Amino acid sequence: MGVLNAFKFRMNTLAIVLIPVCIAIDWAGHALAQALHLFFLDSIGTVLGGLLAGPWVGGLAGLLTNILSSGSTDPIAWSYCGVAFAIGVVAGIGGYYGWHKTWPGRIILYVLIVLAASIISTPINIGLYGGGSGVAYGDAMYAALVKSGWPTWLAAYLDEASADIPDKFITVVVATAIYFGLPNRYRALFSVWRRSPGEPEPAPAR
Amino acid sequence: MTEPALIFDKVGYAYEESPREAVSDISFSVDPGEWVGVTGPTNAGKSTLCLLAIGLAPHFFAGTLRGTVTALGKDSRSIKVIERSTDVGLLFQNPFTQISGARERVDDEVAFGPECHGVARAEVVERVDEAMRLVGISELAARNPLDLSGGQLQRLALAGLLAMRPRVLLLDEPTSQLDPAGTAAIFEVLANLHSMGTTIVMVEHRLEALCELCPRIIAMAAGRIIADGAPADVFNDDAVISKVGQPVFARLAREAGVTGPWPVQFQGAVSAFERARA
Amino acid sequence: MRGGLSLYVEGNSLLHRAHPFTKGVLMLSAVALAFIVPSALWVAGILVVLLILGTVAGLSRRLVTGAVAVVVPLSLLIFAVQGFANPANRTVVFALGPIVYYKEGLAFAGFVVLRIACLVVATFLFSFTTRPADISEALMQSGLSPSMGYVLQSALQIIPQTLDMAVRIQDAQRSRGLETEGPLHRRARAYLPLMLPLVLSSLLATQERAMALEVRGFGLSVKRQSRYVFADSTPQRVTRWLMALAPPAAVVARVAGWQ
């Protein structure tokens, strides 16, 4: 069973109620980041949702964050909803194994989130913008690399990764800080999805 | 003699993360149509009592339940909270967390519960109108719930419960976050519901309000019931006086040297002072 | 601020009245086609069709201003990058000192920008003519679980509320000397104290909200009665199918040699 157990779909009311809150945290995190001129930071809620309540909650929060922002501020965002979904799923796997609780685990979590985000974004960037990422400094690097003979896909990947590496670092740090800022009793309410298959399904939450 | 609406039989409950029982040895029953006030200091176990009565403990908060809790003939262990939501309603303290957060209009918000239960459309409309009228928010029907004041929101939350037509209504400090006007409005609605035969169990720390409204009061301390009876008896009990206190009328009368039993209601206080002056 | 999330514009046009799925399929297949067709002329054709639809819906001005605001900044970047660095660049157009611009790259950039314009216009067209609440209602009527319907509706309500709160916290902190300028590490350090109070309170509220929802029967597997039924029709269904089949057909045509 292993990691597949984390993907068993068992959402209690609390997990469902958490999803919209995570989406709102994504939005608020992004808005505050804009005010401080700090990268994107639009997946803190997604990562937090994954850590607390598993890959489905994280994934759905990410997916819907992007789709809803397409409906208002950023019409292009929905093209990237798969990226946000993957970030939530990776955070959910991390939450399942408790990566966020140890320093090596946090590094693994961070690296995997950066990889998921950058690897999935790159082909979308190539399809959409012909290679750039729509961010000025990254695109300047892209242009310089391609001009000096690098393959476009590699330049496009580095362009994207140059944004993801700092952005996801702050995201993971803030999301784990929030996680550990929550009372124990509250975090425990979500633990149902971490139970192994042999364990009896207990009362819906705790 | 009809069957009681709510029976606690030697109930003890410990939350999973705590070694100590939050409530112990709780036994009482509430007859249909009664209005019972529950009071006590912080951590007396009043909220746990409400969670147990509706079944959120142990169905939402896991823990160890001793004894049995029976509401309208059904053991809380055997029925899920969502299944009994048309029988028993629970109003929480915070008006903001109780609205579903998913509806843009007040009347749609009230319809949320009946819709979850698959009530037919025409009946939903009828129930929503009735519930909004009962709590006096009919004129707010088209507003966004998020634009309402705390007092209006709490009445909206109550309407959301009433649209399910519960026979037993539990209220956990329903007015603790409201202003005086909002509080008065909620109490007026409850008095009206009481006169229509709804069974009400209300946790409340404002002793004066409790004594005016509830014919019966249960006082709790440290997870146990320390008194259960008419307001005048409960608040003349030494254990209650030391752990819970007394309504302001009784304190005034005592301070003024009036001999006990001390009055617990406004009218009682008026006559007690008149007697003392005479 | 409230309701600030939806771009819906009241109206009674054909597009406004169409079933949400019809508009959804229209948007998705227009975007897909824009990325399948072989030349800029075809993409321009799709863009024109979308703009005509928008004009019929009485939204031409909003559509154009909205799209220009999004597309122009992006296109400047794309022209700058591709005209300079596209690997196919051969023919010099002009030079700004050491930076030389080529015809091939600029042409490619034009193609890319047209496609993005299609994407943006199609998305706006959908958002302008469809109430978010209608989307979740339509999805639920076609079998989306009420829980997921709740997630959508609730997100639409909570986001503006949380953004309001974010603005308030920011104002409060600014009066206490929050630094929105200055070096990166200082701004990054200011971020967490802004986020924490906001996030903790909204997370902790979920516990009571979840209980309150269960008390109202949320999560029962009961057949839910629809609040209103969307007008759907055979022509609409046929249109949907045709539009849904267009992108795969275009792919087949491309594979078969459509240049």
C-alpha cells in the first residue's frame, strides 16, 4: 500500500471546509506578497492544506486557486492549474510521511516542490510564451542563454526554476511555520487520512 | 407521562488527548417543552454537555464516552450527527463561523440545511420564510450574510437551524459575542419558540437573564452537576453561590441585609426590598 | 470589495443565457484550437470570432480593455525575447547597439502573442457572461458532489473576505512601521507576521464551521433538489459536441499534413 494509502479518498467535513480556507490563504498570501514586492507566494495555503489534510485537499486547493484567479485577476492562470495541483499533492505526500517535522524532511519537501513546479511549468511556458516565463528577469536570462547556444528547453527550465527556487523556499518556510503555530488539538482533528489501512476507521475526525 | 426529550444517564466523557474526564456522573432528563438553563464557571463542562447531547462528542471529537445520552429516543452512539440534524439543533457562540460561508443571500443561507436533507423545493421556500419570520430577519432576505451585524448573523444562524424544524434546540452561550440589542432579540425569539413547545437547553453565563427566562437551571462546576432545580432554589444553594455566584438581585439583597432566601429575579427583588422596608 | 471576485457583467445576450457548459466548452475549444492551428492567420480568425461573440454580448469595450491590459505588457516581453534570441533568427530587422532584432523571431512572437490574446479573450468572455454560482450549480446538477459544490461556493465567498482582512492587517502594520521597501531579507521577514494572524484565525474557524455544517445535515447522501434548472436545448447540446470535436479534428488534420 505505502504512499497510495495517502491517496485514499476519505474527506471528513473538516477537510472539505479546509479547502476553501486554503484557497483564500493562497490569495491573501499572494496579495501580501505583492504589497511587499516578494515573488508570487500564491501556494502557501495549498502546501498547508497538503501538510494538514493530505494530497487531495492540497491538490484541490491548488487547482481551484488557479481556476478562480483565472475568473478574476489573471485570465492566464488556469493554464497552470496542473502545476498548483502537483504542488498540493507533493505537500500531501510530505504531510503523510511527516517530512515537515524534521530538517532533512523539510529540505526534501522543498526540493520536490521546486522540481514539481518547475518541471511541469516548463512545457507550459514553452507552449504559451515560446520559452519565456513572463517574468522579466528570468526572461532576460532565457534570452542570454539561448543566444549563447543553449537548448531552448534547458534555458526555459532555468528561467522557470530561477523564479521557483526563492519563491517556493519562502512558501515552504511560511507554510511549516503556520503548521507549527496551530494548536496540537486542532492539527490532530485532521489525522484521519494518515491512518494505515489496518487501523479501524475511528470517529470521523480527531 | 411522555418520554423525556433528552436523557443523560451516568454520563462521563474524556477527550482523546486528555487523561481527565471533561464531564463525569452527569444524570438528568429534560421533558418535551422544557426550557433549561445551564450555567457554571469556565471549564465546568457546559460546552461538552452540548456536544454530547447532539453527538458531536464522540462523533466529531473522538474520546471515551461512559453511560448513555439519549435524545428523542435515540442513543447518541448509534446515530450520526448529520442524520439527527432535523431532530436536534445546536447553536454555537460565534455567529461568524456558523454561517455556511457558501451562500450569497440570507434566504439561501437559511435554505442550506433543508437542501442538504433533500427537502422538496416548495417546502424549502415555505420553511425558509417561516424560519426568517420567527427570528425577525425577513426583511434581510436578499442581503449578503457577510454584510450583517453579529446580532443579525446569530439570528440568521438560528433561522438556519429552525428551517430544519428541530424539536430540541441546544444553545451554547448564544449571546456571548452579541451587543445588548442582539442579545435581547435572541432571547425574545427563544421565548417565542418555548411558547410554541420547542424543548430548549441553553448554556448562559448571564445569571440574571437565566433566572428571568428559564424555569429550570442546572449549575455545573468541574465537570459535575452541583444543582438542578428552580432558579430561586439553585441560587440560594451554598455550593452554587461559592462556585457560580448569584444574580445581581440576590447580591444586592444580601448586601442590603435582606434575609434569605434571596431574590433571583427583578420582580422578586422588588417585593423582597418592599418587605424589608415595611 | 464584496463580490469583487466575479467579473460577471449583468446582461441578457445569447451568451449570457447559454448553459454554463456551452460557454465552458466554447472557451476551452477556442483556446485549444488557437494552439493547434498552423498559422497566425488562423489564430487571428479565432480571435475575430471571439471578439464578434463579445460584441454581440455587448461586451466589446470591456473585453478589449481587459485583454489589452493583460496582453500588452506580456507581448512587449515576448517580442523583446524572441526577436533577439529565437534560434531561427536569420534576417536582421534593426539593431539597438549590440542587441540585434530579427524578422523570424519577431514573426514568431506575433504568432505567440495572438495565441495568448485568444486565451485571454476566451477566458474573459466566459467570466463576463457566467455567474460563478451558476457554474457550481450546473456542475452539481450534472453529478458533482454537493461537497465539491460547497468548496467552490465557499471559496468565492471567503476569498474577498480574507483579502479584506489582509488589507486591514497590512494597514495596521504599516502604521507601526512595516517596511514594504528595503532589502529582500527584511521584506521577507516582515511577511510572516502579516500572514500568521490572518491564517491562524481563519484556520481555527474551520473547526466550528465544520461542526455547524454537520449540525445542518451537510454530507448526507440524499438526492438534492435543484434550486433552478438551466435552460438547455438540443441545439446547445449539438453545438457543445461540435465544439468539443473541433480540437481533436484539428489535431488529426495537422498530423495529416495541414500546414
